[in-house]
Amino acid sequence: MSPPVLPETLVLRFRDLATDPGETIERHHDICAREGRVWWGWWHKAREHVPVGAFAHINERAKAGGLEVYLLNAHERKVHRARLVKIHWKDDLEPFTSPFPWFTPGYYRGRRCKVWFELSKVERDEMSFDPLGELVQVSVPEFFRGDEPPEFARLDGVRLGGADMLDEQNRTIWFVRRPRQGETVRTMEEFIGTGQRRRTSPVGAHEDPSFSRDYFLTRGRRLLWLSDLHFAKGPQRDVHGFAYQGEDTAYQFNLHQEIERVLDDHKVLLDVEGVLISGDITWKADPEEFREARTFIREIIAKTGKTDQAARVALCPGNHDVRFSDAPWRKDQPIEVASDTARQAFAQFYQTLFELEPNRHLSMGRRFLLGGAVPVEIICLNSSVLQQEAGVFQGHGFIGEDQLRHAAREAGWDRGRDNADAESPRAVRIAMVHHHLLPVIHQLVPERGGGHGYSTPLDAERLATWIVEHRVDLVLHGHMHEPFCVELHRGTTVDAPRDSWHTFTVVGLGSTGVSREHRLSGTPNLAATLQFNSKSVKVEMYEIVASGPVRRKHAEFDVPIQRKV
């Protein structure tokens, strides 16, 4: 039996998340130039583990004057050289603060990391990727909690490829070596598109690329559901109840960090395969707020250890994601569809996130084959179609017949429903919308103007009949910052035969990110997971607290699913 192939050096991946672009390298370089040393923390992903054997081998190689390693800025696709003195970790493999805080940049000096890399040089200037492209990857199974994912194991002995290909792998460390003499080395290009990751939908071709044609094949069976994140900037910064990347606060966690902790505590983090967001991503549709949201979405998916990020996200806009009209309000002016200017920031956010222009409705669809067994189809509807007037026509939802027909057609929900085999299983169908289909709270005192207490969609009844027509199983919403659940059994009309009636469940999450002052009854911030089984969906809502100590499960219930047409 031949001895295992050992790595010769490392490529460490990072992003400028807690700093401005380029500052991660700049700050580490400055400390190293001044002090002769700098400590680089390992911001590991959920499924990554301290590979003691591999790190010990690298430390041996670094003893004689240090070892050249590489720092990959995944966002900017830039590579920098560094010199490793030693890798440090604790015997119990638990996180710890930097052994020399004054040799660590201030923005994460107090952060606890499982591993710290002691570096004697960090080069400010970018290097060519060509030298790295000649190196090949080394499989290190102990780097992962549990079994090494097959998508990584099969890359053993394969050249690194380009920086963009490395970023797609969504890991924080690559163990690499030079090719052996006479070794036949495979290129990364040979593996692009291999490995069966998607199953083609039986539905025909679609005209709208915002609606997935294929089922996204996953190992786990959970989706993470978030709502009303309300990232806020400027004078309204405190509307968002959590710290942002780079903020030095001892009493607030970053939202994605706290969600990671909660899901990890409840042993569900690694089973999460996608993220659903039911609107109000921002507070006032500011481009800077959407920038925070993009960072958050990338990081929350990365925390689950998953790749193919865009394919794992489904979202809809909320009323806060569409800007108010700048025109003065007039009583005789008809309510109109939101202007291109009002929709611009969300549309740009969508295009950057998905690398795709949104459709005219700002709607989208996703398909998952969860656990390789449960097909799930999700339609995300825009209920903020109408232009809003601050303090006058504000918060009201409307979807529109055109959008409903377009979504059903593009998702394939209007094909073969009446003629399908009644014994054949079908996908679990979910409709996600920002505004609530039914009243969530009540008011004892009438209110003029904004209508925040009674802002169901103006065409809520049409949405309900559409849900029945297309046999939607589960409706998800946000908006009122209050959790909610009801099961409905109804037909499309009052005289519809009872055997044609349909049962579906409506669930509201409350708010994941808004501050205490904007949660009406004091309900905590919530995040939920949806676990899909053959006959039900388990909904688990978890409390998310900015100060970190409370990680209680707020609610848990099963939604029965009729898997027949």
C-alpha cells in the first residue's frame, strides 16, 4: 500500500467582509511590516474541522525559515503571497482569541478562531495566478466534519484552475502540492459540469429564466426561511437590530453569525440546502442596504458549507424594498404601478445576486429535489406592485392577475393539472409572498392613512382562489413582524363541489432582523427551518437574539402535505 500523498503548502481563502475592499491585506501587511509578525485567524465554515495531521505536517515544513503560502481574495479574485511561521490550535480544538492581540488587526482582535496562522510576511501586491494554477489539490478527509464530500474528494490530484473556479468550491483552505515527476495531472476543466447535480423537470421549456427549469438536487432536506431582515443605513441604522460586519460592538452579534450559532446548537445547520426570504430585505430600498443584504446572503449560505449559491436562494420584495414616490400626493391622482425608479434598487440587487435581470413582475421560481427524494416547487410573488405614497397609501399589497398567470405558466403549474394521474405523486408547492393573505393582528382603534394594521393584499381573495386552483400546499409570508399560522379548507367559489375543495396552510414568520421597537408585541426575532418529509413539512422557528445567549426554539409544528394531484 502506497503512503498517503501529503500537502506541501496551503491556499487560504478570505473576503473583505469586515473591511473596505483591499483592507484585509493592507491591515495584515502593515502590522507584519511594523512588528515582524501578524496573526491571521481562520474563519472556518460549518462543515470544516481542524485537520491536525495535515497542519502538523505543514508546521514541520515551515520550521526551516518558514513556508510560502497563498492568500486568495475570493471576492476580488486576487492572490497574495505570505510566509507562514507556524499554525496554532488548541488540544481540545475549541476556538480561542489571538495569542498576541496587538499583532492582530483591531476589527477582529477579540474574535475566537479555532486556528491562528502566524505569518512573517504578507505581500501587499497582487501576484499572478499562474504559479498556483500549476499546483494540484490534495484530499484531506479530516478537514471535514463527517465524511469528505464527494465533490471535494474527486478533485484529489486535479490542478487548481482559476480563482473563479476555487471560489465556486466554497471552502476556506486548499491543501496543495506540486505534481510528481511523470504524473498525469487532470485539469479542473475536465470536471466542469460533471457529477449529477440536477434533475430535469418534466415541464417544457420556459421563457422566463427567473423560474428554474431544473430541480436542484440536494443531500439535506431543510430550507432556511427568513423574513423582514430590514437592513438599514443612515439615520435609521438602529432599525436593524444586529451588528454589521466591521462594527466594533461588544454586545451585538452579526445576524448571520447568530443564525449560524442557533442552527448549529440545534444540530440543523449542515442540513440546510437553501434560503427563502419573504420580503422587506431593507428599510428604505437604499443601495447600501441592499449591499449589506448581498453580503449577508452569501455568508449565510457559506456558513452551511454549500456551493452554487444563487441556485439556493428564493426571495420576493417587500413594501420596504420599493421606494416611495417623490411626486406630491394628490387625491385625484390614480394609484399606479410602482415606477422603474422605485423598483431600481431592488432590480439592481436582484441582477447582482443572480446575474440575471428580473422580470417585469419581480417574481421568480425555484425547484429543489431535497434529499434526492422530495420535489419542492416555490413561486415567489411580488405583492408590492403598486406605487406607495408616504403616510397616505403605504404598506398596501397587490399582486395582480397578470403576475399570477405569468407565475403559474412559467412554473408549469397550469399544465396537466386537471388531466394528471390522481395516483401519481407531485411536488410540494409553496407560494411565498410578503404581505399576509389573512389578518395577522387586530386593532381596537380605527386608524387613518397608512393602513399598517390592515394591509392584506387588496386582491387577497384572488390570491386565495389561485392557491386553490393550483393546489398550493404552503403559503409563506412576512410583513407584520408577527408569527402566524392557520390551516384553510376551501373551494374557488362558494358553490364549488366539496370534493374539489383544497386544504392549505398559511404561515407568517415575523421578523428576522428588525429592532425591538418595530416588533409590535415584543415577539423575538425569528428564523425558521422547513424540513421536508414524504407526508409533511416540519416548521421550526428559532429565536435570534443580538446579544447571543438565548437560542430557544419558539415554535414547532407539522404541516401535512397531500402528495397527490
